[in-house]
Amino acid sequence: DLPPSSRHIGPSGCAPSSLAIAYSTLWGTKTTPPEVAAFAVKEGFSSAHEYPAKEAGGTDMGLIKAWAKEHDTDVKTTKDIGELRDG
């Protein structure tokens, strides 16, 4: 993996961007994708490899639970669209 100073959001920016948008919207913060991406790199949830690659690429979805814990927020995952809508 590349050092954080030489990495770009492109190879693994989808999850940090989505999380920043959701967190900002739901909690009224000014959280940015680069802020979440920096957290992902610091905590080891981000790979510099292009996705999909034979090596682990993209962002490990453990980022979401780690971000929630860091920000004293609960998180629940679901594949049920009705449950998602109700939440």
C-alpha cells in the first residue's frame, strides 16, 4: 500500500464518500469524504489497490462500524429494504 500522503481517493473513495454523505445528512455535521478517507487509512480499512483486484482493494466495510464507534453512534446493517426504509 502507498503511504497516506501519496494516496488518492479514487481507488477506495466510494465508501468514505457515502459514509460522509450519510453521516452529514443524518447528524447535521460537515463531515467530508477526505475526512472519512483519512480515518479509513489511519484505522487500516482502506487499500491503495484498485478494486476489484486480486489483492484486497477498496475499503473494508468494517469502516462503518469503526466510524460509528468513534463517533458514539449506533449502526445496524440490513439487507431488508423495508427495514431500511423504516429506519
